[in-house]
Amino acid sequence: MSELVERLRSIREKMVRVIEERRELRERLAALNATDRERIQQLDVLRARVAELEKENEVLRASRTPRTGPDTLGTKQRIDELVNEIDHCLELLNT
């Protein structure tokens, strides 16, 4: 009889552990599902932003007219000067 009681106690302890493990796994699953939903939501937002930026890029490309006149050369020179000035400022900051 003592052996039967001991076996039943052992089975009960195993059941308690299994039930606890099941509860913990359900909690982890719920947390993972919540994270999954958040990431899906972020992905949708990022996809919408990419689509928006692609449209904006198309508009900018369509509105840009190729220039090769003297005004363009002056602009390029000014950009080069600004880049050189920025490089110089960065050198001063790094020293």
C-alpha cells in the first residue's frame, strides 16, 4: 500500500510541474504574440513610409530638369566650396 501511495504522490508532483510549465509556456506565447503584433504593425508603418517616399522621389525626379548651363557650373562650384568648408570644420573638430 505504501508503494502505491508513493507512486500516486510522484504522479501528482509531476502533474503539478507539468501544469506549471504549461502555464509558463502560455504566458511566453502570449508575450511573443504581442511582440509579433507590434512588429507587424511597425512593418506596415514602414512599408507605408517607403511607398510615400517612393512617390515623393518620383515627383522630384519628374520635376527635375537637366541643366548644363553656366548656372549649373556655379552651383556645382558653390557645393564644392561648401563641402570643402565642411571638411575643414570636421578636421578642426577632430583635432
